[in-house]
Amino acid sequence: MASLMLEVCRPVCKMCARRLRLSCLRNKSGLVRQNGLRRFSTSSDHDRKVLSSQEIRKTFLDFYKVKYDHLLVPSSSVVPRNDPTLLFINAGMNQFKPLIQGTVDPRSDMAKYRRVVNSQKCIRAGGKHNDLEDVGRDCYHHTVFEMLGNWSFGDFFKREACAMTWELLTDVYRIPADRLYVTYFGGDPDLGLEADLECREIWASLGVPAARILPCGMRDNFWEMGDVGPCGPCTEIHYDHRGQRDASRLVNTDSPEVVELWNLVFMQFNRESDGTLRPLPRHVVDTGMGLERLVAVMQGKLSNYDTDLFSPLLHAIHKGTKVQPYSGLVGGEDVGGVDEAYRIIADHVRTLTIAIADGVMPGQQWRELVLRTILRRAVRYAQERLGAPEGLVASLVPVVVQNLGEAFPELLSNQEKVMDTINEDEALFLSNLEKGKKLMSKTIRKLDKSAFFPSEVGWFLHNSLGLPTDLVQSMVTDRGCRMDMEHYSRIEGDALQKKAQGLQIAQVPTLDAHSLQQLQALGVPPTDNSLKYNYRLTESGKYDFPSPDGRVLSLYRARELVDSVGPDFPSPEGRVLSLYRAGELVDNFPSPEGRVLSLYTEGQLVANFPSPEGRVLSLYMKGELVGSVGPGDVCSVILDRSCFYPEAGGQESDQGNMTKNEVVVFTTDNVQVCGGYVLHQGQAQTSLTVDDTVQLNIDQERRLSCMQRHTATHLLNHALREVLGEACEQRGSHVGPNRLRFDFSVKSLPSPAELRRVEETVQAMVDRQECVYTREVSLTNKQTNKQTNQCFYVSCRACPAQQSSLPSPAELRRVEETVQAMVDRQECVYTRESLPSPAELRRVEETVQAMVDRQECVYTRESLPSPVELRRVEETVQTMVDRQECVYTRESLPSPVELRRVEETVQTMVDRQECVYTREVPLSQAKEVEGIRTMDEACLFFCLFIYFQEYPDPVRVVSVGTPVEELMTNPTSGAASLTSVELCCGTHVHNTASIKAFVISYERRNEIGSRRIIAVTGDEAVEARKTGAELEERAKTLERLVLQEETSSLEEMEGVYRDVGKLIRRVDTASLPLWKRLELQVSLDQLQSQANRAVKKLRQQNVETVAQKVARTLVDRNEDVVLVTDTGLGPNLKVLRTTVRICSELAPDTPIMLFGTDPRTASVRVACKVPEAMLSRGLGARTWLDQVMADIKAKGRGDERSATAAGGNPSGTEAAITAARRYAHRVLR
């Protein structure tokens, strides 16, 4: 029965209800038409059952897992991990690259892999492999697909791989052998590569006829990972859909009738940077077969879209649009492109569902931009081709989840998130489309009929509004215009070049596969890097670093192992890294030249960095292991032990130097770990040889800064979760010596009030001066190793070196204070089965205080509140009123108050001066701890298996304030949710007091659903707060001056207005807490408006005063029937109009024309007014003004009652006045 379940039967003939044979076909060519495509018959037996795609996938995985002892590894996320060269995971081997390249940590689970099988999600929609534009045009291209594959890492090779493959296809899947063709590498004389005759003989021995074993060249049958790296010949299996013929001529011709089914890659070479090939010391087998094509073969379909992987989607699209059903037409037969739209939408919604579930969001950069293009392409085809309603694409997500959710469980838990993301970006796209149409119409109205549509505007529509280029072209054409596409392409190329420059990948030191194998063959052991954690916090609050010995084991320069290195110039003094601040080195801390011994801050020794010794094991330079290097050589040094921290966990590496006889011999600027070996990259200052013993000196200020910021990052992660809720997940982080960066997922914008709460929470944890605990956990062992789990206690003020079961004096004091505070508050007595611990009491108190500080609403309950509670409610409300905080919603911009609370949350943890504990514990125990956090919460599913494949075993747990032993003893207590507990390999301070202060300096949207925080700690944070306070005080001073407008002069108020503008610019650029910046920006904007109104008011008062004085003088002196004169007030129309109005009030029957001039600016202004009685006599203001236009070269406006003019010839003013008087006298005579 089991064998029957694995068989594939032929389709049933609609005419005779029998399995299709050649006699059942309707035409002489041996094929029938189905869904617009040619569908061929099969010659297999009647008793085969058509398997579903789920059954086909399961059969493949079970075959290798059960019969051939392969390890089943789940699919990784489509987001590449630690591989900036990849846009998306595009092949099954991507997640195994560290193992293939030999860079995997030898203590990790991945390093133990020998035989592996899996089904990997892959996306090919950008970069080297880009099928996006081909999707929909045919029936077999996809942007997302599943790659079924199996691997051998130094286990079996060609013969076993081919035999397994042939057995699965012909014996298990029952695919007719006479429809299969195999290819092998036929050699390349130009490159000196011989044909893979071994592979040909293997296939022949398996029974494949020689006529169906075909040689092919480099393009089709030689696989390469990149320009350099592992590569080798491959063999492909092709399937003939039609059969009963010799189809060898159609192999590798892109014929839809003969398709590549499976590719077996034999990695046996390594391509060097000079293009040469070197044999790999360990062979790798990498096979890959697209599930979509295999299902089409097994279900007797020529088109992938006719299989059960796509047919439910096509049916749902038809149901949602009411257009004609999908018929499988392509090319010219597909009238209106309806079937093409069906295929595009079905393919793209699968890509969107998988990518968004794995954490990719539509955006403006790199893979996010590609995903946005895919989303908007699907929306556009749905609306333009199928007339679909808004929301159709998102409505298809449940169909994808139902189809693929069993294979990829992460789809089930992210269905709502995917639908919301698609709907949000679709609404944004449609809104931008309307904006684009309006902008295009406005632009075209301004163009001449023969002019091209501006390419710059076209690029704006594409780049800023997100409209596809072909859509922009279509919109321009529909409006009867043309766009210069060559110019458009140049603009696009320039923009892409700028982006590429911004995305340049930094080169990091690494070892190639040959050098790794050579090191292992030489018996060079992996570097003991545990010394990077070997430091402690003393009773006096200083960090002390013990000084173990070590030696150089290897030198690596330019991809070669060497024996020694040396400098271009002698450097006897070396690079002094000791830091002095308001103090000097004391006698008992000698500082020989080139050695880093101590760190001073404000006259106090805060860290002691003795210089451990290391022995040179190897030198790596220019891709080779060498025995020595000379002066000025840039190379990598491998030591037997090292205190340098290699870049990992988002934390930048240490920098420093190596000395010998107190003279610097090597400066280190980058440290990486590769295959267990720590590479110290830098430049030799004197000669360096294998077996040399050197002193290791790290840049102490850099290390301490990174420690502060890394622990602050953990506190920030906890504070964000506490303030924004459990849905807030870490997306990534970066810790450097100058600042920390933290990316987190959030559905709506965090308000400034929330960000403020986060900052306050962090600062509170810092102020508590809590210990930081770390511990390493095993990934596989369920039982705790006693040696591993012994806590490495540090001597610090908040955590003396005692057993973990005993509370510290600080904790006992906090318990006593908590109890006394509860007694003083006269609170109700509650009961529970077990007594609360001191830590719980403290946390209860802090939780209540946090709720009070957050000023949250008090909700009703059934029982009456006590007088004490009523008083607290009143005080809470009054506090909120007194603070005059704005009311924000989550959809609004972050408020300064919320930002401040975020900051204060972190600062609270700092102020508590809690210990930071680290320990090693088994992963099975760590996973049981409720509230423990991982580096990437969005990919937690993968973290628990896929990502941890590369992690060393055991893994460290870092806990703030709560010893790791307490968490392990009672993992379900939820204690980890009340503080910061994370899995992390970074270096951390041992007490939060070392962080000193925490300030959020920057916050912005990173992508849809993700935001980024930049924060500073230590002295930078203190200085930022000081700056914020100074700017706030300056703002209050200016506010008081603005409120004194009644007693201020115009000049004084104009000065205040200018000062407010300067302060706004200062606030925008200064380093200060973000919440304070937002608060000041709001208040200063209001203050600037107030100052502007005050200036306008004073200017009006000044105008009235001047106009009154001038008008009275002019009227009193005038003896003519008209008043025409130069006022001497300057070319200010507002002043002239006011003066004319007052003059007309004083002399209501007099026609008035007043001039204001300024020869320096070559400007003249005129204002005139004519009484109503004069109009009947023929004198009108506009006509009168026309008489003087030519003299002053002016243009006028107005009517016969009043008019004004502006000119540029002040020298013609006297002539204009004369002409005006002459004309008025003549008319009124």
C-alpha cells in the first residue's frame, strides 16, 4: 500500500474514463490541448496515484532522511544571514555557505553536518538571478520557489549522489527512465579543465543509455559560487514531457517540453583571485531540484501553474474578480493579457507572503525596494487587467498559507501581519498614483506641444512616489507626450551609482578553504578567545583584566601563511592607547612605551588593562600562510590565545597593538573569527615571525565604550518591550565605541511620550547599579554541566563574591525598604500560597511607581476605592494636568513625553546599579525561560534552530539584576520578563552603574513596520542632557521677553524674533535628548509665531505713528487742490497706503498721490486715492496713476478709487510728480 501511495498515475481521459494512452489522444501528433498548452500523454501503468505537492515534498525529505541517514534541516529565512552580498536566499546552499567555505565555528552544530536534506524557500527577483520580468510571460518562471536538495560535506561524493538521485526518480517517484536525460561537464581546453568522464561512467553504470548522457560546457555544467570560492562540475537531469522520441537536441535549449529537473553540483575546486583552480581538500555535494517543476512532472502538467501549488490561487483570483476563468494562454493567444495577470498575481502573492513572514517589509532600499516593486506590480495587474477591487492581493494570503503553512509554520503565525502590510502599501501606492496623475497633468499643461515630458519629473514619479517606470511611460503616452528615455536612463544610472556607493561592503579579514585546511593539517589549534571575557569589576568600581600568556602561531598575509612580518619604518614608541583625563598615571602602574595598561577618567582609575602574552601560531598574507612578514606588510596574525574581541553579535571588534620588548611590532585595526581562528588584521611595524611571543594591548577606551553601549542596548530592548508591549521585537542592532543603533518592529509610530518612557526606564536600571549576569548555554545538552554552569562571579558593589543562593546586601536593603514603604502606604494585605521573594517585592514597587510615572488612566472596579486610593487618583490626575502634556495616539508622531519615558525607563535600570550576570547553560533550559530574548525576535523560529547552527556550543545568557541560576531554577516564573535577559556573545559591563547615563538622540522609520533608535551613553549622554537643559532655559528666557511685548520696542522684538530662529536651528542640530528636542521644537515654533505676531503688531503701531505724523504735516502744508509729493518714507507700499488713508481722513475732499523712493535699491512705490466727488469730474485714481508710469518705469494695479504702482527708476520721481499735478489740474479745472 505504501508503494502505491508513492506512484503517479496518468490523467483520466474525459471520453473513455481510462488512463491516457496514445490511442486516447485526439490528434495524430500524440498530444491534446489543455488550458491553452500542449499536454502530452504518459506511458506509465494505470495503477499509479497522483500525489499532491505536500506528498511529493514529504516523499523527497523522508527518502533521504530515513533511507540514507540525512539530517533534516528546516528552511532558513529568505533573508540572508551575515551575507551582505545576497539580496535574497536564492539557492538551498546559501545557509550552508559557512560550512562550505570552512568559516563555521568548529564548536557549532553546523560544523558536525555530514549529510543534510531540506526544502528551502528561495526568491529570485533581483541581482544576478532575476526572474521578475519573465514571470507571467510563460508558464514556468517564478520569483519564489522551493528548492529540494541534499548535501554531503566530506562524506559521499559522485557515485553515491547519482545513485540516490536515480533511485528516487525512477524507483520511488516512478518517473519513466526513458524520459530522463543527463548531462555532464564536457571539459574546457582553454581553461585546462578535463571532461568529467567519471560522472559519465557513473551514469552509464546506473543503466542510462549513452545516447542520453550528454556533454555540456562551462555555462551549463560548471557551477561557481562567485568570482572566487568553491566551484566544480555539475551534472543535470532533464525531463521530456512528451516522450516516445529522441529529445536530446532539446536539452538546454529553454524548450518548455524538455526541462531541467535536478542539478547535482560536485564542489571539488576553489577558484583563486587570479582565476586559477585549486583542488579542495574536502569535497562537497550540493543537489537542487525545484519543487514546482517536480510537481508538474508528477501531476502530468506541462505548466507549473496547472499544479495544486497554484490552482487554488487561480480559482481564488477568478472568484474575487469575476473575470473569465484562467485558461493557460500565453503570448498572442492571451488576448488582453488576462492569463498573464493571473500568473503574475498568483506568483507574486506567494513571494509577498513568504518574504513578509520572514521579516522583509516594502521600502525604499535594496531588498525592501524589490519587495515593494513586486507588491505594486501585483496590485497594478490586478486592477488594470482584471478590474479587481482594492484588497484582492491581500485576500489571497490565506490561500497561500493554507497551501504552504504545513511546510513553513512561520506563515501560519504571520498571516495577519502579511495581509495588513500588503493592504497598507497598496493604499499608499494608489494614493501616490493619484498624486502622480495630478503632477503629470500639471506638468504637461506648462509644456509646449512639441516638448518632451521632463525626465526629472518622470524619475520623481518612479523614485519618490514608487510608480513603475513602464507605468510612467504609459501615463505620459496616454496624455499625448513623449519622454526622453535615454536621459531618464542616465538619471536612473546616476541614482543607482550613488546608492551602490552607499551600500559598499567593507572588506573583513577571512581565511579561504585551503588556508583553513592547511592550518588544521599543521596542527594549529583554534584560538582560545575566552580571554575577552576575563575581566572583573572590583570593590572600588574599577575594571581589572588578568594577564595570561600566549604566542603567535600563524601569520596570514594576502591569502598566504607566512613566517614573519615587519614595518616600513621603525616605530619605537608605538601606539599609546592609555587615556589621561584630569589626572596622571600613578607609581604602581608603570606605562612602558607601546603598552596599554590603564584608563583614567577625572583622576580616577576606572579600568586596568594588563597586557596578556600571545604566541604567533600563523601569519596570513595575500591568501597564503607564511612564516614571517616584513616592514609595513598588511596581514592577519593568528595567536594561540587572544583577549581581542572579534566582531560578533552586532558589536564592533577591538583595536589595539602587539608589543615585543615594550616596542610595538603590530597594530591591529580589525578582528574577525573564521573557523575558530581569531584573525588580527593590521600592519606590522617591525618583523614578525611564527612562534614569536607578543604582548596584547587592546584600545581600552574603545572596549569600555563598547561594553557600556552593548549593555545599554540590552536595557533598551527591555525598556521598549515594557513601554510598547510584547509585540515590539528586535530587528537588529549595532554597537560601536561612539553610539549604539537599535532596530525594532512596531506596527504604529511610537509617540514621543513612549520614547521618553523608554529612556527613563533605561536610566532607572542604570541608576539602580544592578549586576549584569552572563552564562553560556549548550545548544543540545539537556543536562547542565556542573563545570560549565559554575557562575563566574565578579567583585562589585552590588554583587559580592558569594554563593548565588544568598541575596546581596543591596538586595536585602531593597527588600527592607520595599516592605517599609508598603507599611507606610497602609496598603491592603494580600494572600498567596507562597511568600513573595525580595526581588518580587522590589519589582512590585517599581511596577507601581512606573505606572504612576506613566500617568495612566485609573479604571473603575466593583468595590469602592479607599480614601488613600482616591487621593492617589486625584494626585495622579493633577500631576498630569500640571505637566500640561499633549494627548497622543499611537498613529500620531511620537510625543516628547513618550520619548522621555522611554529614555527614563532605561536610565532607571542604569541608576539601580544592578549587576550584569553571564553564564553558560544548555539551550533546552534557556528555551524554557519565559521572557528570554534573542537577537532577532522576528525570526525566533529560525533562531531556535537555523541560526544557532552556526553558534558555538554552549551559548551565553546575559541577565541584568537577576542571577542566571535563579532563572534556570524557576524558568516559568516570568522573572526574565521583568528585566533584561538575552542570549548574547558580546562583552558587557558587570554593573549598570558603568553606563552612567542613557539618552535617545535619534529615532526614525527604518522600513514599514520597523523603526530605528540611535542612543548615546556615558559622558556623551550627560553632555546631551546638559545641552538640552541649557537650550530649554534659553527658550524660557526668550518666552519671557516675548510676553513683554507691550513694553518692548520694535527693534528689541525683532531681535527676539531673530534669536528664536537661531535657537530653533541650534535645537535642530545640537546633541540633546530626542524627547527634549521635540518638546523644544513644538514650543519654539509656537514662540516664533508669537514673536512674529508681536513684531507685526509693533510694526503696525510704528506705521500708524509715522503715518499720522507725516500725514498731518503734509495736509497742514498743502495749499493745492491735490496732494502730490514724495513722503521720504521709502518704497514701502504698506506705509504709503496707511499714510494715504490717514491723509484722506484729514482732507476728505483732496485727491492724494504719495511717492516713496530709495535710490540705493533703485525702487520707487506710489499710492494714490481719489475722493468720490472727484470721480464725477473725470479724475480717477488708476487713470491718474497711468500718467506717471513711464517716468518711473512702473507697473500699476487698482481701480479708479485707489491704486498703487511699483517702479525701478527713482530718478524720474520729480518728473512724475510734476506730470501728476499737471494732469490733475487740467482735469479739475
